Amino acid sequence: STAARLMATLESVNMLKRCSNRKYCLDGMVMETARVFLSNLDLKAIASPYLIELNKKTNDLVSINVIRGDKRFCLDYIESSHPVRYVVEQDHIYSPLHAGAPGKLLLAYLPDNKIEEIIKRTGLPRYTNNTITKREDLKKEIESIRKNGIAISKGEHVKHACTVSAPIRDYKDKVVAALSISWIMIGDTSVKEQTYPKMVKEVANSISRELGYHIGLPSEHESNGKSRDGPLN
């Protein structure tokens, strides 16, 4: 009787409706409620506690980057307390997409035709000796990121800076941001290079869940390494 009363209440507010075989189905108000919920999601607010926790675990720079125009924009970050550390300077709030792990990751999950358009507009300028400046090298890097779901850079945009990035997805399976850990390559940093990729992936997945992403089936890019819009030539 309790279950029947609950079902009747949900039916009265259009959350459920009677279907065939004396069963109930979801009604339109469920979709409307979900739409309102999703439209009010705030990436920065949702990600903030995860950034704080990740920074506590690593004591390295953690950040979230998104695409703004033809560049990546640092939406939020927490710096390291190490005496020698990677600092986000004001002129690095906007950075190129082809140089550095966050930009490469955001670039990789765009359709290939969009990538081509950006390259035509911006070119592949060099920032350090490790910057990717050849289209064929960028193509290989994009294929690797799509296959492995992780981007890594060593001194590509900022000399001596190493970064690992993982995708944050929304409820539509769209990559909306890159979560990153960055550190200065001084001494032996092999432990960080081995452990940070898994760590940043796990945290990025946690943020994605709060944005409505259902983690289970691989995305199209990760399952076959290709884009629905054809190859990047």
C-alpha cells in the first residue's frame, strides 16, 4: 500500500504515467527536472573541492582548462607550495592549444575539421625546443590521446614544466574541460610520471559523474581512435 501511494503521488505530479501491462513509465516532468538540473551545473564550483583534494595529495599545480576561441583558458587552479614551482602567470591564463598537455587534450576531442580550422588560423608556433610544430607530429599525438584518454607534455609551452591531463565530460559525453597536474622537472620525477596519469584520470572521472556523465561504455574517440568527421590529414 505504501508503494501504491508513492506511485500515485508521482503520477499526480507527472513524474510517472501508466503504460501498458499495468506498469508505470517515466513522464515528461522527469525530463524537465533533469533539464533544469543540468542547466544549473557550474563546472568551476563542482570541480573546486576536487582540485583542493588533488592539490593536497600532490602539492603540485592542479588546474582546469577549457577552450575559449582558438586558445585554452585556465578556468581555475591551485598552485604548489614548493619553493621551486610552476606558477600560472597572467599571460598564461590564455594559452595555445597545440603546446602543452591541457591544450592538446582539448584539441584532440574536437572534430577533425575543427582542428584543421584552428591550425589554419593559428599555425603551430614554437614556444620551446619541445613544442610540436609539425602537422604530422600533432596528428600522431592526437591519435595517442584519443586512444589512451590522457595527454602528457614535457616542456612544450613552458620550459622545464611537465603536465598530465585527462578529459572532463558532461552528460552528453562531450569533453568540456581538461583536468591537469603540472610540476617542474627537477631531479628524478619518474614516480610522478608513473602515478599522476592514473590519479588525474580518476579525479576527472569523478567530476564528470557530477556533470551527469555515465562512465561505462568507452567514448567513440577512445574505442577506435578516430573522429566521426574523418581523418586529420
